[in-house]
Amino acid sequence: MANYVSEEDALSHVAGYCVINDLSERAFQLEGTGQWVKGKSANTFGPIGPWLVTADEIPDPQALRLWLDVDGHRYQDGSMATMVFGVAHLVSYLSRFMSLNPVTLFPRARLPEWGWGKSLRPICALVT
């Protein structure tokens, strides 16, 4: 468990990196209060993996390239360099407010191209 991790030491607390598809049900989010949690919390939302690349294989996490293809069409293409805050900063900052356990996940690095108004059909092939 880690708390109050310095930004200089933060990446030594990272086991690795994986893909997490951030799915949302906009109708749930917009209904009533517009709360994000209910639109992102369905049982099958946020699939993870299928692989974890260990941190020793990623010298600079901000240089990781990310893309999303849906049914053969590329909707997103970018890198973690577009993150507002880098991985080391996030690990350090969040460790001030919560204990970081070995299984703590930080879903980050949304690419700007997707946005509101895009929707998936019930059966789509997602490739990340």
C-alpha cells in the first residue's frame, strides 16, 4: 500500500499499463441530475485488458500511442501526451487522498476525437 507518494517516486509504484474502454450510457447520465457515475457504472462497462504491459517495458508512459477502431473505422488516434496530467502526477496526487493498493486502476488518457453524440450499435467490433 502507498500513501503520499512523491512525483519523483510515483512511477516506481506503477505495475503496468493496459487498455480500459470507457463506455457510457448517455441517457442515464443526462436523466435527472446529469450525474456521470450512473452512466458509467453498468455491469459490463469499463472492460479491461486483455493484457497488462509491465512498467519496465514502458520507459515513457506519456509516449504511448492510443487508437480506437469501430467496425474498421478509426475514430481515435493519439497518445497519452494529450493527458492534462501525466501518470506520475496522477499517482502522486491521488495517493494524498487514498491508499494505493496493488490493484488500484487509474483509467486515464481520453482522446479528444470521440466526444458526445457517438454511439455504438448492440454488436460492434472494437479494436484498441
